[in-house]
Amino acid sequence: MPGRTTQHDLGAAITKLMSLHDGDVGVVDTIACGRAAIPALHSILRSRESSGIFETRCRAIEALEALKAYDALREYLASPQDLSDAVERAGEDAVINAAVRALGRLADTRDMPLIFGLLRSRPLAGVVEAAGRFRQISTLPDFIKALGDDFTRSAAETAIRRFGVKARPALLETAISPICVNNRETNASIGRRRCVLRLLCETPLTADMLPDDFANGIDADDPWIAILTARIALALLDDVQRKRAVARLIALLKDADELIAEEIEDCLVDHFISARPAIEQAAQDLAASTVPIWRSHDYSDRVFERIRKRTQVHFAIQGAVP
């Protein structure tokens, strides 16, 4: 009968789907076979691949999603394989990411227990992305934790932004709570706090919302944490803390790189009225210094000059830069 899928058609489509060369065409042909293709696609999805190659299984997921065979995805995700081999595990993670993203796009609330369980046991980027679609405040700590991982950070930031001001208390608490090992803050904690502070810079805040020891972040060893804390302090806190913030920003210029120097410059320009006296004094001290101006890691002179040019339309920096 015309239009009827034969076993030959299905076999040919699956063969193409599994081909490195014709895989994309195979997805289209397999979808055209309709629901008769689901068992074969499900079998491909569940197969292990010790080489770590994941493209074929991801194509199977694409076809299953198009055929609305979500139960096959649910069954696969309900029992993720915990593999010891690093190469095989990397491939498996890619397949999990593809499957959970497909399920997340469905946005069926009945899938929340499954996806949230993965969020806690296997917090991959695709899992974080899918879980973020449901905007459940109970998952906020998991998203904040995911900020500490380079691979999940972007998806976690997107998920947290969806909560709006509801995320504010947890973000403020995280900002002042470094996680240390042997008296040193871990890299994950540093990355997490940097992201949290950036998110707080986007969030409506008032001085009374900040924890009592929030300003201590101005003196953090990590320059980005110090800069971002200083930016918030300059916008919200009293004169004492604003002076403290400006002094720290100027001090950081002595060992800054270009990105840090640009961030400090923008911050000092944004709060120039508060920063002006300290900038003028620092510029005078720099002019009187015997340290060679070509010292590569000291951006003070360059930043002060750029600040002068950017602010001279509205302000006159009397004697700030020689």
C-alpha cells in the first residue's frame, strides 16, 4: 500500500541515522517512518558506547522527540548509568543532556520529580536548563550550587534570573559565605560568589537588605569579588564604606590585568563624585613616585588618564593627572 512503512524502509532509515556521514538525513527518514521506528530508536538510546561517541544516540533522541515518544526518554533518564570510565561517562553525559533538554521542552509538570532528582544526583548543564523551566523555588539552592561549575554556570544563571527578587535572600547569603578548605576558598566557591555578585548587581537592592558583614567582601583576596562588592557598596552604603571601596579599587590597579582595569575604571567613573578625592590623591602620589611608569602590571596611570577623558565633559579634575 502506498504510504505504508515497510521493514526495509525502516531498516534503511535506521542505518542512515547511525551513519557518521548520513546521520542527519537518517533522522528525517526515521521520523517519516512514524511510530514504527520507536522500538529501534529506544534500543539505540539505551545502548552503551565505550568509545564515548554520542552523536548516534543524540540523533535517536531527536527522532524520539519529534515522534513524541517521551516515555522512552523518561525510562532512559529514570536509570542513568553511573560509568567509571571517563571517556564513556563523557559520552553518556552528552546523551543525558540531550534527553533531558528534550523532556524539558515539553514542560510537563509531571516530569518535575524525575528532572529534579537528576538535578541533585547528576547536575549537568542540560539538567539545570530543563529544571530551570519550572521555576520551583525549592530548586534555587541547586542552581546556586551549579554556579560554581564552569559547565553549568550559564544555565544556572538563566534559571536564577527567572526567580527575580525571590532569589535575593539566598544570593545575599551566598555572597558572604565562602567555602574554604585548609583556610583557602575553593575555586568553585570563588566562581559561585563572583556570579552571585553579578546577579545582585542586576537585582533591586537597598542598604537595609545587605547583611551586616557584606562590605567585608571589599577586601576579598579575589579581585573580582572585591570589585563587584565595591560596586554595590558604592551604590548603597555610607561614606565610610564608599571610601573603603574606592581605596580598594585604586589599590587593585597596581596588579591588575586589562579586564580588571577596565572594570575598575567603569566603576570609578560611575561613582566619580565619591571617588574623585581619592583619585586625585592617588594620581599625585603616582606622579611623585620613583617607581618606573613602564611597570607593566600597574594600570593606575592609564586608568586615571582614561577617567579624566571620560569625565572632563562634566567635571574638571584639578591636577588629577600630570
